[in-house]
Amino acid sequence: MPRAIMVATEDDVAVVMKDGSTGTLPALQPGVPYPFRMKRILASGTSATGIVGLY
């Protein structure tokens, strides 16, 4: 499970968090590590591209 994510384009990422809750991380900025523990990134509701998990 990644400890953080980064995106290549500014936009939203829909996720399932480690505790099972769901939500959308709005307007993530490219090249910034976001330290969220998530189980899954959802295709529906995600418009950012180039998403990378950081371990």
C-alpha cells in the first residue's frame, strides 16, 4: 500500500482510503507528494493523469 501519491496533471482523484471510506481529493497539484494511505484509486471520478504511488 503506497504511503503517498503524486500526479502529473492538476485535477481530482477519487479514492478508497485505508479505513474503507471513499472520497475525492480535489485539485491535486503536479509533482507534490500527498501523504494519504489509500487502498484504491477509482477510475470513476478521477480526472488527474500520471498518478504514481510512492512507497
